Amino acid sequence: MNWIRNFTIIILVSFISLEALSFVITKFGLFLINETPFLYKTEVANNYQDIAFGRTERDKWGAWHTPNGIFRHQKSCFDITMSFNEIGARDESFYNLPSSSLFLLGDSFAEGVGVAREEMSEFLIEKELNLSIMNFGAAGNFGPLQQLLIYEEHNELPHQGIIIYVLPANDFTDNDSQYWREIDQTRYRPYFNPTGNPLVPFYFPDAFPRDNFVLGIIGHLKQFIKNNFWFSNALRTALVIRRGEVHQSLTLNEYTTSFYYDANEIQQINLTLAYDAILDLAKNKNVLFVIIPASRDIKRYNEEETPNRYQSQFWYRNFLNFQSRNDQRVEILDLMEHLPINPQSLFFECDGHWSPQGNQWAVNVISQFIKEINLFETDS
């Protein structure tokens, strides 16, 4: 029986050593993912399940949220709770909305990843304009085709206009099947059709709807390890590298590709087709496109000999052409033209989304722009 005891001691010592080493490496921020396990957090947020239980992919537009749920989202630089209303939007109830309301479409920047409800750009713009805004933003690679599908589903809700957040950093690739073919074909999400009408959604044959991102026994085991052990950061870092996602993680602060400049022809065409279709659905409603630079886009902009050359590309020229539509008023706000002196303060260090300061900066620019051009009818 000595061998059993010796084997057990070896396993136990190895585990403790791995956990201790992972703790040290995490504290020095040397993994790609450096998060404190839930076990070592004592905030009220401990009362809620991880956001992985609150994200779904069962609707035709893919990424969405569990209705009427409250979940916790934490990384090394933020720890918040996220609540969703009766249809799964990160917002208050959409019952009894006034006709003066606005519709917000976008991805994780619209959803408000990393910030509390009262720090979100949507919430603060509501206060500045004295208007109700329905937040249909969603994280989880939520691109223009998905925004079209969710607007098709819910455009009967009363609203006078639309704000659309455009994030070139990933909106060109979010619904590109060729880009995702080598990454993950199991996610239930729409892609631009590669053989027919691009706006007829294509789904990978192996894709399956899911009620959350914690699937089966393996999923719950992964969640248990993430919640309780420091070495989960080592395992998750290894998984990111194996999946080839290290490029996406690192380029938040170190650019290799900026889709302000580098989107291919098909990506540019498909993106503008989706937004053109949204404008068609919106008919005579006023629309504001807010183009958002990520950290790597700003770095690229500052290092370009001709920084504004992205404005001569097909996608940007098409956005400007939207303004000549006869049936509605369309305005373009490029936040690259309104950067503060220290743009790095706009983003979380661990994540790449807007920090509270970034959300407030965006609110100031967007609200002032809307007021100056009198785009939407306000209640003030």
C-alpha cells in the first residue's frame, strides 16, 4: 500500500505547487488571463452565477442573454453584476415605452462589458438626452448580420430612431464564415451566406443551440475549476493559445491588424449590405452610426503616415453615402476624430473594452453631437 500513499503525496504536492505557482504568475499578470477565482472574492456578486450561465445561443441571431436573470462578470480589472430584462436585453423593462424611444444596436461596447449599469454609455446617454434607449447590444461576437436579425425581430417596439455602434475591430469578422471556419463551427450563430444572398443567414452544420455556455459535465467541471483554483488561468491561457485566439487577445494593445484599414473586399461589402438593410427596415426613422476605434486601431492610426486613409476605403465611403438617402436622415460619428490626449485611459487594461472613463468620454461626444445637429426629438 506504500505506493498508493506515495502516489497520493506526489499528486498532492504537485497540485499545491501548481496552484502556488499559478497564484504568483497571476499576481504578476504574466498569463494571458489573470483572474481571481470566485472563491477568493467576498463581494455581494458571489451570490450570482457566472455570466457564462447567462449567455445563450438559441435565437436565430445567436449571442443573447437569459431573460430576467442576474449574473456576475469578473476579470482581473473589474467585477460587476449584469441584469437582463424580460426579453434578455441588458436594460430595464421594455413594457410601456414612449414613441420617442431610441433603439441601440451594437456588440459588447453597447452591452457595457465590464461596467456597472449606471456607468454604461446607453444609460448615461439616456440621462443626457432625456430619452429612453432600448439596449440591444450583446457580447459574444455580435456582428452586423446579427444586429439586422434582432432588429427584424423587435423593430415593432415604439422608437423614433436608431443608434448603431460599429466596431471595425471585429464587426468585419464576426459574421465571416471563412474567418470562423478554423476557430469554431459549433456555435449557433449566423454568418453571411458564402454562396447565395449574403443576408440569408448561413449556419455551420455542426452548430447547435445552447441555453448557456456551461455545457454538460465537462462544462460544469471547467466552471468549478475557474471559480475555485488559480491554475485555471494557466489552463485557460493554454486553451486560448491552442485555439489560435492569442492574436485577438494581444492585439488589444499591440496591433498587427486594424480593420479600420485592413478589412478585405468581401468583408467590407457584407458589412455595408447588412447596415443598408437595417436602414431599409428603419424607413423614415433617423439613424446615427457611431464608429468606435479599439486600442489597436488608435495605435495604428498614430503610426500611419496618412492616418485618415481609411476614409477612402469602400466601407467608409458607403457609410458616407448612407447620408444621401432620400427617405431618412442618417448621420455618421467617427470617434477616431474625437480622441482625448490619453486614449489608453478609455480602455480596461485586462480586457480592451471601454472603462468607466471610456464610457463617459463616448457619452460626452455622442450626446453633444446629437444635440448640436438636433438629430432626435428630445423630451427636454
